[in-house]
Amino acid sequence: MTSPLTVRPITPAQHREFIASRGSASFLQTPGWAQVKSEWRAESLGWHRGEEIVGAALVLYRQVPKVKRYLAYLPEGPVIDWSGDDLADWLAPMTAHLKKQGAFGVRIGPPVITRRWSAEQVKAGIADESVRRLGDLVPTERSREGATVVSQLRELGWQPQAVEGGFAAGQPQHNFVIPLVDADGTPRTEDDVLKGMNQLWRRNIKKADKLGVEVVRGTREDLRAFHDLYVHTAERDHFTPRGYRYFEVMHDALVAEDPDRFQVWLARHEGDLVAATIAIRVGSHAWYSYGASSTEKREVRGSNAVQWAMIRDALAAGAHVYDLRGITETLDPADPHVGLIQFKVGTGGEAIEYVGEWDLPLSRLMYLAFTEYMKRRG
């Protein structure tokens, strides 16, 4: 008979060791991420079977104003075995622990895929007037594991979080990724990935090279140059940028765990910075996390050049997937988010849908009050 699972705090070192043993996990579930989100109280948890650690999570506790009660948030986690039909055995000891810590509710983001769509399908969907959302397209794959997780969460009383304007309340439910290994696990080559891109992407990569765009991996000192261009991009594209200190803390926290975990990349043309990005890698998973581009010299295609450099680096490092992060579900050509989707679709990867974020109220009154408070904050 298998011994029952117990949940208790673990050290950051134990947490890092477990993630390393898994091969990969979301960077939002690394102990270093707690330093990036220092305004939240953080805790590393371990699932134990006897003395063996078989699961881990970074929990961020968000306090309710004036009361020592918390929403316990596990972004893109926990890192457990989601493949079975025994989720209650994993989640019940976790929620019992979190309740003792003063949590009135729990929010999780299972890293489990439910559906996939090819780049060709997404492109055709944007061109088809009868299609307005990814969900209008028949997926190339429906995940049995994803359906089982959704079914079990509902049975256990968890509530899916509403997606507004295409993005969930927390982490994106839909991402665009480039597989770097074939279905049988065989690594793809640079030529394989290039052939999967559309003609425009290949032409732009070639053009950037011909015009002399130089892409280099930078250092911590280059964060200022990245941030200046990022602020410029935010002003042009009308979004609120994060402060410079945020990136300094992210760099220091993630590099302390692994020198290759956080990378800054810069594309220059004749000395002018034309594009800059932040890449993150945990084991076999590589992410394009932040990007910036100059309004001038768009014709030299610095954004394509820097993406190609990051993809090549991920391939060389043995990554299994290059993750371009979130997209909205909309495929309506009139929607302003479609331009971002089209840029990502050109890489020839695939759109994926995750299970999404789910809440479990532990104190219904407090949970309702918190929900109303967040609605008022907008």
C-alpha cells in the first residue's frame, strides 16, 4: 500500500533540487521568484511520501487589507504529478496546510495543456470571417490528461477563473510555443525550425543578417539599455512598463539559482540598439519573457534577428520548447491583439491552451469580500 502524501515547508535548496530533478518547471515556481515578488509573503512547500519529496510549490500569500488573512497563489503550479485520477490526494493536504497559514482561498495554475492548434490553423482562422476565437477551430489535439484534470478540479469544488479580453486574471491561458524536439523526442535542427517558419520570417532573418544587424547576449550592465528601449516601446504601444529595479531583482534572483536562467539579448545596427529582449530558461523549457524594439530602423528587422538568436541558443542548450508566452484567444482581425498573434504565428509553432487558473474558497465570506475588493480596484 502506498503511503499517504503529506505537505510541509521545505528549504529553498530542497525546492531547487527537486525542480532540477524534474528537468523543468515554470520559472514562476522557482524559489528565486519569491524575491521578485517580495511584496507577497512566500513559502516553499514540499509533498512528501515518507521522507522523499515528490512534489513542490512556491506559494505567494497576498494579504487582505487590514486583516491577517491571505489569498494563497501558486502561479503555474504546483509542480506535482497531474497525470493521475488522484488529485484529491495531492490537493487536500496542500489546502489543509494553507488554511492553517491563514489562507481564505487558494489559486492554482496547473501546467497542464488541454488543446493545441497548428500555426497553419491559426493563420487560416484569422483569414476566415466565420472564425473569431481559437475555440472556433477544431484543435489538432485534445489532451485526455487536461480533460481529466478539469473534471477532477470541478468535482473537488475548484472554480475556473474568468478570462476577460482574452487574458486570465493572472497568467495567460493561451500561449504560443515552438517545439524544439519532435514527437518522439528527437532534437530538431536549426534548419528544421527555419523551414517551419513562414516566408516572411525567413526573409526578415536573412535581411537582418545581410544588413549587418549584430545580436549579442548581454550582461547585467546591459539591463539599463534594455529598459530604456522597453520604456520607449511602452510609450509607443500604450502599455504600462515595469520599473528598472524589477528587472534588476529578477536578474539577480534567477541568476543566483542558475547563471543561464536569466538572459538579456541586444540587437544593434551600426551601433544603434534596434531590439532587446529578456529570455528565461529552466531546464528544458525556454521562454521569451520581455521584448522591446525601436521605432526607427524597423526595416532592418532587429526583432526577428534577436528572436532567431534566442531560438538558436535554446536549441544549443538542449531545450525542448521555446515559449513565446501569452496570446489572446481572439482571432478577429479588428482586435488590436491580433498583430501580436500574427508575429508569433510566423515562427511556425503552435498555439496551446492550458487548464487555466482555478480558485478554491476556504472561507466563502472572506473570498467573496476579496473578489469584490479586486473588482473595485479594476
